Amino acid sequence: MSAQLALFAEAPAPKKTRLRRVHPSVPEVPATTIPSALLRAADWILLNSSGGKDSQAMASHVCALAAKLGLLHRIVVVHADLGDIEWANTRKLAEEQARRLGVRFEVVKAEGGDLLARTVARFFKLKAKAETEAREQGLDPAAAKVAPAWPSSSARWCTSDLKRGPIRKLMTRLVNERGDLGRPVRILNCLGQRAAESAPRAKLAAVEIDRPASNGKRHVTTWRPVHGWSDVEVWKEIARSGLPYHEAYDWGMSRLSCSFCVLGCEADVVLAARLRPKKADEFVAVEKKVGADFKHGLSMAQIIERARALDAEHGELQRPPHGTALSRYVGKKATREYLARVERGRLDLAA
Ligand code: SF4
């Protein structure tokens, strides 16, 4: 056998990859970016709700538009339940918001553990891989460098595993509910992402075709209805809607979702460590197990140190009055009116 043929003979069989077939009618670019046309064209209008202020404002804004068009029956609010990593009552709040909006609510949850359990599992997988590669290269497996297990801005597996994947399963369910239309079911997938949040988000289009989520049976269009909105516009929409918002904002958090987000700013994670010290300790235990800091260049152990220093200096945090966050943007009078509206239709979220 020639050296060249021998090379081919030894080469591992190529991995079988399943080709995703997107229906030929799914275009490369959206046919329209006009909100009313997007809503009318959709068989399902899926509102992704983390329970946070941006998705809340997006949901009430889209529901108001859909109500004018008589399309509320096509709306489904979906919340990806992240388990105990979320702030308390986030799922109940998302459900309550959907109930008040008069639209269907669905919860999805990833199988196989929360963010911490997944980080540990991922670490052992990466470690085994690094050791195998080292052995193959005749190197000491004990000295093999293991790739980071924590999610990060460049490896945001938390979003794909815990949110995007389970939401795509719901899309499959919704498509089956529609039955055979003789064409792909059109899903308008609405996200609360805003340009003002970060440079990568600023680059996102307000409307785009989601080809990875589309297939032979569904045509998914992503719409970011509040992409160009400022913080003030978001809070004004919350005041307008009269929907309850999460109390973590009153405590001073700038974002919701995971209470300790790998992408969160330092002020947020330190505040979260003051409010959830036991959960912070769990992160420290995982940091030890995987031998890496939770955030690039900032360990949970350091975060806890800073949180304790603040507690020592200012005393334990005291519960702020309801409406603290909102009043910064809309003033005290509008906040009082908002709180009265929330109260009138209030459910006990702590129940
Ligand atoms: S909130 Fe942060 S940590 Fe949680 S899933 Fe999103 S990016 Fe990941």
C-alpha cells in the first residue's frame, strides 16, 4: 500500500452529520420588517420571557399591537425555567404577566441539571478529552490543560442549553398543533434583546430569518421589537402596561435571569452575593471542583469578599420600597399610579 493510501486507510471515518433541511420557501432575508405585517404573517407569535424588564416590556408592547390586530390568540409566552439559579419567583412572575396580558403561557426546562451541575459535568468531559489528547501525543495526561468549563461570552453554552434548545422543542410542539398547512408553519420568535445592552447586541438585526431554528416544517423569523429602545423607554412601557416587575430591580439589580450571570457586571454579582449568600457559596464549591473562576478574572470567592465588606460597612441590605427602580425613570407620581394598578390586579407571587 502506498504511503498516501495508508494514510487514508488509517483516517477515522468521517462523522455522520445530520443535514438540516430548511424548506425551500424559507427566504434568506425577511420579506418585511413592518410590525403589523410581521404579526399578520405569523401562525404563532412566540414571546420569549425571562421575567426581566426587557422581555416584559417587549411582551406588553407586542400584545398591545396584536390586540389591535385581533391576533392575541396566536400569542404564546414562553419562559425557560433555569431552576434555582433564577431569582425567586421569576417563573411565577412571567406566568402572572402572561395571565394579565390574556395570552397563553408555556414553561420549558432543559433536562440534565442546572447551570452549576452542567458546569461540573462539562469540566469532567473536557478533562477526559484533554487527557486522551495528551496520551495520544505521548504527553503526561496529568499536565493536560483543560478548556474552561464555565460559560463565557465566547462559549455561551448556558443560553443554548438552558434556553434556546428547550424553546425549540416547544416550537416543534406548536408546529404539530397547527397540523398540515401545506407549507411550513410560520413562527415569529420575539426577543427582548436591546442594542443598548452591549456591543454584540447592538450588531443584531431587529428582524432576521432564523435558519438554524427553521426546518422542513417551520419557518422561524426572529423579531427584536424593542431593539432600539433605551432604558427609559423600557421603564415607561412597564409603567404604561401596569404589569408587575421583579423586585430584584428594586434591590438594585440591572438585569434579571440568572442571579449570578457570567456576563453580569461586577456591581450586579456583588449585590446578588449579598442577597443570596448560600447560592454564592455553591458557586465557590464549583469553582474549586473545576479549578477556574466563575467569571474571567473574577472569582466568586472575591465577589463574596466584596459583598461581606459592603455588609460590614453599610449593614445588611434592607428591603427597598416597591417601585424604587421604576421611580428613577418615571418619577414618584407615575410610580404611585403604577403601583395602584398593579395592586388592583395582584396575585400573591410568594404563594
Ligand atoms: S443569564 Fe447569563 S449565565 Fe444565565 S443563561 Fe443567560 S448568559 Fe448564561
